[in-house]
Amino acid sequence: MAGSVRVGVLALQGAFREHILSLEALGVEAVAVRLPDQLEGCAGLIIPGGESTAIGKLMTSYGFYEALCTAHDQGMAIWGTCAGAILLARRVLDALPDQRTLELMDIAVRRNAYGRQVDSFEAELTVGGVAGAPFPGVFIRAPWIEETGPSVEVLATHGGRTVAAREGRLLATTFHPELTGDPRIHGFFVDTVVGS
Ligand code: GLN
């Protein structure tokens, strides 16, 4: 599909390897980004799931907040999955007191929204822009998207809550497509990257 497109995967903590494999399965050049200068030449970036507080602290240590905001201003598409969606959000509900995010996307995200009893589950999702059978949603101590601004398009809901949304070159999913072997949302993101 997009042989000449390079997409970075933020590789500080969490499920970054699975995203790299998913991109490579689509024929996309994928780069594990550990330092901001590795963003050079990447048209898109995935912030993986993991632990948003841990990823956020490492982002501070390595100078990723400024670098990613600048890269996005200059046209980079960014997709956050689960913890990554938290890191994109303008506002986090149930955040740790000093938790910092990129504040790029006009969404309010509630951390660990499903509580302990059902903290991990799978659900079939209808996702806007993703054709065919329902998408297998894998939720692991997931947040949900509690509020969306006027320029945010809701792509999928589950139980009345938004679980996937897009705003311009930003994509947020509260579930983990990289753990399913289903390449459709990676393909959808790569199309955004190519189109931006
Ligand atoms: N609960 C985690 C957090 O707050 C997110 C979990 C995940 O990414 N699977 O960062």
C-alpha cells in the first residue's frame, strides 16, 4: 500500500512492538521512536497503550512534549491507543495530580473508566471509516472518551461511551487494535497519514 510512508511508534513503554508488527504487515516502514530526533522523516506517530503516567514521565525526561506538538503543527498525524489516547487528550478525568498530557485533541478522557470488576474485556465494535465485519475491540484497563469538542468526529461507541474518535490528523482509540491481528484500523490511520 504505502511503501514509502514512514510511521513512528513511540517506544518508551507499553505495547509498541505489536504496533510495529501491525504496520509492517501492511508494508509500511515502522520506526521505534525512543528519542525526539527519530521523529524526523516520520509522517505519522502511534502512541501505544501501556501506562499513561509512566509514558508521560518518560516523555518529559526525553523532551517529547515540545517535539510532538511541533511535529503535529508541521503536519504529523498522531494516533493514540488506550494510554496513548489519554496522552493526546486536552483533559483527563481521574488523572494523577501531576499527570501531564499533550493536550492536542479536544476530548476529555476518563482513566480506568470501567472500574475493577470489568477492567478488561472484548467487544465487537462498529467503527466509522472501517468497512466490513465488526471490529474486535480489546479493552485493557481502558479509559473512555467522556466529552468531545465540536470538531471531533465520534467513530465508535460502546455502552453509550465514545471509544474511538478523530479530529483532523489526530485519532484516539481506547482499545487495542494492535493485539487483534486485524489490520483495518492501522490501515485507516495510514490513509490519514498519507492524506495529511
Ligand atoms: N489504565 C492505563 C492508564 O491509565 C491505560 C491502560 C492501557 O493502555 N491498556 O494509562
